[in-house]
Amino acid sequence: FISFSNSSHHSDQQQQKQSPKKMKTTAVLATAAVATLSVLSGPVSAADCEVCIKVMQDVRDSMDKADVKSKPKVEAALGTYCSSDNLGPREKKICYYIDPIKRDVAQPFSTGMPVDRVCKRINKTNSEICGVKFPVKTEKLEPKDLSKLRVKQLKSILADRGVECTGCLEKDEFVKKVQETEHLAGTDEF
């Protein structure tokens, strides 16, 4: 009877030893599943690379059809576009990121790859490329339209204006702060 009790106690210890192993295995499998889903979902969408897409499309539009297939001519067109004086601050920032990797940009560009895919590919080299965004236009938005924006967009508007909404927790508070700082809209400085 005593030996039965000891064997029961012994099997409980084995189960306790196996539990951390099972938990660790489960955690590893869960992490692998999450990683797989994040890779499959694609971290970058075309909307995320809006400035890069505009720059690439402008460069492609400025070139002759025959020249688009030539890597040296693509590199030259990128250089010409980026040296232009009438670029906005965001386009200049993209040019700053693209200049050191012109050759890497020219390769997919010259194969006729769509500009959004070119941007997604070069974003793998420098993840800040798709982080450059145009400011959200708020001049003619009414309060009901502002409330349709996401909190992330409202925060972006405030950041573009150089304003922080300290203590803001609810969306209505962000909308109110955007309305209060309307006089700061239109300043597009870097």
C-alpha cells in the first residue's frame, strides 16, 4: 500500500516535470504560428508607401518607354528627379533614402515591376521608406468627418502640427485637440 502511494507520488512528479516541457513546446508552436501569419499577411500595403509610389511613378513617367528597361538610365532618371528644385519635403526625404541604393532600385524598376512592388521591395532594405507619408488634409473637414478618422490618423495630424495630446485617452479628446489646433494646419515643415 505504501509503495502504491510512492508510485502515485512519483508519477505526479513526472507530470510536473513534463508540464514545463509541454508549456514550452506550446509556446514555441504558438510563436511560430504568429510569425507565419504575420509573414503571410504582408507587413506593407500600397497605402503605406504612398510617397515612395508617387516618386517612382513620377520617375517612370519622366522616362521614355525604351529607357525604362536600361538600369543606367533608370539610375540617371532617379538622380535627375531627386536633384529637381521643386520637390516637396517628403519627396526629398524619399530621395535621401533612395540615393545610396539607386542600383538596387533600378534592378526591379527596369524589369517593369509595378511601382508599388518596387517600393515594397526597397522597403526591405530600409524600412523607413514606407514610413514617409503625406499629411492628412484637414482644412475642409467638419467635426463629423474628423470623428470618422482613426485615432492613429488623428495622432499623425497632431504630430505634423508639432502638438501632443497629453492625457488624451478617448477618440473625442483627439478630435477636440485637432479642432483646437486648426490654426497650425498648413505648416509643412521638416
